[in-house]
Amino acid sequence: MKALVYEDLETLAYREVPDITAREGEHLIRIEAVGICGSDMHAYLGHDARRPAPLILGHEAAGVVQGGPMDGTRVTINPLVTCGTCAACQAARENLCPTRQIISMEPRPGAFAQFVSMPASNLVTVPDAVPLDKAALAEPLAVSWHTVRLALAALHPSMDRRALVLGGGAIGLAASLALKAMGVADVTVVEPNPARRAFLSDECGETAVAEPTGFYPLIIDAVGYAATRAAASAHALPGGVIGHVGLGEDTGGLDVRRMTLQEITFVGTYTYTAQDFRDTAQAIFDGRLGPLDWFRTRPLSDGASAFHDLRHGKIATPKIVLQPWG
């Protein structure tokens, strides 16, 4: 089969790789759409030790089941495979499973390929009326859905429902959409890239600004650099909440003294639970997350140039979706 393989620092090759078959108890999925995630970019830049080359990246995927009792079923894929039996899984906190695996990290190759193998429990059936390229957005949207759900749960009920989102990429935009779907209408997105900021304002209807001002009860850091953590801790209201989902840099930025003296809650979040993923997919199907028309598609064979363009800030849209059969 054909795949886009991460081979070295900022080096991707579209080439033949060995065909795969469904693992025991799993289903073979013909990938129809797969998004480029920030974590894929981190690996491409050599910033993710968990994803050493050579490796097939990609985990934001949707496709069609090939063979077996689900043959022909259109599905979006929860890429997080968990044991189902540990204390975390039994508590419906599957994202904290100590033996969790995710496609695009060993031992599971990713979805920048024509096929992947996945358990049935990781598949959500997509209605015929929903295009599979939109269904592939379920994974990044679920990341933000999970973050917003936890952050809102930590917010004191006396505080206003206003939010600041740091970062206007896919996760930041998804956070804004999730906030609005959960009843937070007043959302401001901070995006320094002028082309992307214009896209967010003109095409997505977001309130997008270049720099944060004022104070907010709720802040979502969808970037995760020292500078954005510094901004988050500086602009959170006393008693507010910071939901941190970005993984740009490991350390630095937080004003721990201010956060301590002002009782600002910091919530670190990772991926999503299985229920979060299902709820997000249903929100897509029901249209509660908007038209989801803020991505552009390219063939998987053009994936190397898509990464290059993203790397150099040439793409205004928050998401690029690759199509292995395009």
C-alpha cells in the first residue's frame, strides 16, 4: 500500500510500504481522510521523542471498513486504543490508561496510509449525509471538547462565562466551538499570524485578536509554549481556570506566585475519553459545532509539501486534511 512516511528531520516520503491486514479481533479500515495534527508537526520537526523515524504518522482519520461483519460501514476513528480493564478504563477515564496506544506511535503505524487496523470499539459510524473529511475532524475536536469540559467543571459557578483561547489553529478553533456548544457565547481567540487571524474572523466568524488584553474567568492554552503559559497566568481572573492542552514546550511560563495567591486553577488535559469522542462525533453529526468548513484537502501524495507549507506559515486555514485515494 502507499503511505506517507516520516523518514528524518523535516523529511517525508510518499512510497510503497508493506500491506497490512486486520489484527486479531480488529477491522481493516480504508482511510479516506486524515488530518495533519500539531503532534505530527512536532515529530516532523524532531521535537517528539515518542515518534522516532521511520514512522507512519497521522491519527485524525475517517474511512470505510473493509471486510467482515462491518464491511462498507463509514466510520470515524478514535485512535486511542486502551486495555479496557485497568482502574482508569473502568472509571471511563480511558485516556489515562497506563498501557494506552495511539496510532502514529509504535507499535501502531498511523493513518497517513491507505489502510489501518482498529478495534470495533474505536469506530463510530458516520451517517451518509456527513462527508468523511468532516468526520475526520472528530479527533481534534474531541481533544478540545475534553479540555473545555474539564475546565468548565473546575470553574466556580459564580464566575462569568467568558473565555480566552490562546492559539487559532485547529485545537484553538475547536476549543472555541466547544465552548459555544457548551453555553459560553463570549469567546476571544488570540492568533498572532495575520493571515490566520483574518481567516478566523472573516471565514469562521470568530472574535480574533493579535494579543490578549484584559482578564478572563476561563483561558484555554491551545499552544503550550512558555509565552502562552505566561499570557494565560497573567490574564486569568482571580479564581479563574486555565485549561492547558498545547504541547509546544515542556517547561516555563507559568507565574506560579500569582496563580497561588489568586487561586487560579490549572487543568492539564490529554486527548479525551471514549465518551468525549462519541459526544464530539454526535455534535458534528447534529451540526452543533458549525459548518466545519475551515479545512482544505490535498492528496496524500502531496503530503510532504503540505507539511512544508504549514512549517513556513503559508497556510491560513487551521487544518489540512489529506486524502490517500485522491
